[in-house]
Amino acid sequence: MRTEIVAGKRAVMEAVRAGGADEVLVARGTRGSPAMRDVVAAARKEATDVSAELGARSDKARRVHASYTAFRERTAPWSRISLRAVLEAREG
């Protein structure tokens, strides 16, 4: 069984390098999980907290953090729209 797991991981990594990971994962029956939304939300919250903590360390860090946060707020809507368009185009 261990050999099969290692071989499976190797196939996925080779597909990632070749740009075809989606096909390999779908062929193996990989599906997204609703629980992943919770994982992503928790990771996003943690990253936001760490970023804010780092931004509070100095005046320069505060300015960088403020600039980065403003940039993310301005670009998030476009990122969502463009990512959705790419995914829809890929699906056909």
C-alpha cells in the first residue's frame, strides 16, 4: 500500500510539473470538499492576523501594511471576476 501511495503522489507531482494535474486528480476521483471552505477561511483569518501583527511593529511596517491592505481591497473584486471567467472558460 505504501508503494501505491508514493507512486500516486509521484504521478500527481509529475502532472503538476507538466501542467496537467487537473486531469490526473479528476481521473482519480478527487473532488473538492465543502470543509475546504472552512480551512481556507481559517487560513485567510490567520494570515490577516499575522499580517496585521507584523504591520504594527514599526512605522514603516505600518505604512507597508496599510498600502498592501488597500491594494487587496481594491483588487479583490477584479480577482474574483477574472478568476471566475478563467474557470468558466476552462470548463467550456
